[in-house]
Amino acid sequence: MSKTTSLFSALLCTLIWGTTFIAQDTGMDDIGPFTFNAVRFFVAFLTVAPLALIFEKKNFSKSIHKNRKRFTNLAILIGLSLFLGSAVQQVALLYTDVANAAFFTVFYVPMVPFIIFFIYKKPIHWSIWPSVFLCVMGGYLLTNFYSATVRIGDTLVIIGAFFWSTHIIFTGKIIEDYNLPLSIGAIQTLIVAFLSLIIGLLFEDFIWSNIVKEKFQILYAGILSGGLAFVLQIYAQKNISPAPSAIIFSLEGVFATIAAWILLSQVLDINNLFGCLFILLGVLFSQLAPIFKNN
């Protein structure tokens, strides 16, 4: 897979994530956050698993044969990271609005290079830091956060951003050694669905008729976001390292704003437009600066 294809995969993935914020928020009118995630990610598993069986069944055993333990450990880590990130984000949407959630989720952008540097002692290209600054500033302007009140939900989103960071990092690690994006996608969604189901059954009312009422939000968040988008993320990270990937994924705030403008008729002011521009510049700078230096 070429880097151009990986970039396209990352952008399409981010577009889906950005528009899914609305489905996540409106999908909890009749059900709890863990019930929503359990059904959503089981739908995602049902979407990806048949494709994994068709296209990767022959290569699966051969690919993991050399180091089955490493594959299992990394698969569990990305599954747990995805579960914790999505769970905290989903619960946070009960206590904060989509704008604040979109802004604080962008905090995984600065977290990723810091975690990589301190855990793996891996040097980060200098272009990442100005790109991170542009993305965080863009997120600030994009969501009109300066006029909002910080709530418990915002704190939860920041905690969730940490788990999104570890998910990006561990995904980068597993795809380096195992070219099994569909299988990895199926495994992680099954882990999230199972863990969410346990908590949902313990602490929420798991009522089928209420779940059916949210079918459109669940199908969108499950098939497109939980299934297709997370597989696209894995494809994307095959040729893009975690820190630049996180910067590209921060475009979800831009897509979330555009979706709210189109679907909810929310007006974009000058600050929102500058926010979109800052994030776009941050993404472009993170990708182009290393190329120009090499040339």
C-alpha cells in the first residue's frame, strides 16, 4: 500500500468519525452509553468479521505464527484502549455538548508524541510540535469553547483522549508486524462489544424495544464508524507513523463542525472558519515538512 492510499484512508476515516459525533449524541435518547456501545460495536464486528474471513483467513495463521504472544498482547491492548476511549467519550456526551467533546478529543494530538517519546524513547520530527499547536488552537476556535463552561464531561473527554492516544500507538505497533487490518479490526470491535455488554447488563436497562428506537444511529456508528472507519485507520497507519496520524485524525473536529452546519443548520462564524484553517495547516505541515527536508 502506498503512502497516498494511506493518507486517503486516514482522511476518509476521519470524515466518518467527525460525522459520527452527532449519531453518538442523539443515539442515547432511549438507551445508556454502554448499551449503545455494546450494540454499535457488535454491529461493527458483524460488518468486518466476514471480510476478514474472506480476505485474510489464509494469511492469519501464517502471519501470527512467528510471534503469537506479541500479536495477542497487542490485540488485547488496542481492544482495551478502544473500549476505554469509546466508553469514556460516550459517557462524557451525557454531561457535555458535542462542541466541547470535539475540542477535548483533539488533545490526543499532543499526547501521542509525548507518550511515544517517553515510553519508546523514539525521536519525534520537529514539524510535529508546530503542527500540534495549530491543531489544538484550531480545535479551540472550531468549537467556540471560549464561551462554554468546563464541566465533568470535559474532564472525561480528556481522560478518553489518553486512551485514543494509546489506541493509535498500539495500532501503529501491531500493523508494523502483522498485515491483518481486517482481522485486527474484527478482534478489537468484539472486545469492545463484549466488555460494553457486561457493564451495560450490570448498570443499565438493556431493553430491546429501546435499542430498536436508536437503530439508525447505531447502524451508522456501527457499520461506518466502528467497522469501516477503524479498519481504515489500521490501513492508514501501515504507512503513516502514530504522531502524524494523530494530527490527520484531528480533522474529525472540522468534519464534525461541517456536519453540524449541514445537518443541524448550525452557522459557521469567522472563528470556526479559522479553526478549520488552522487544523488543515497543521495536517499539511506535518506531512510536507519532512518531505521538503529530505529533498
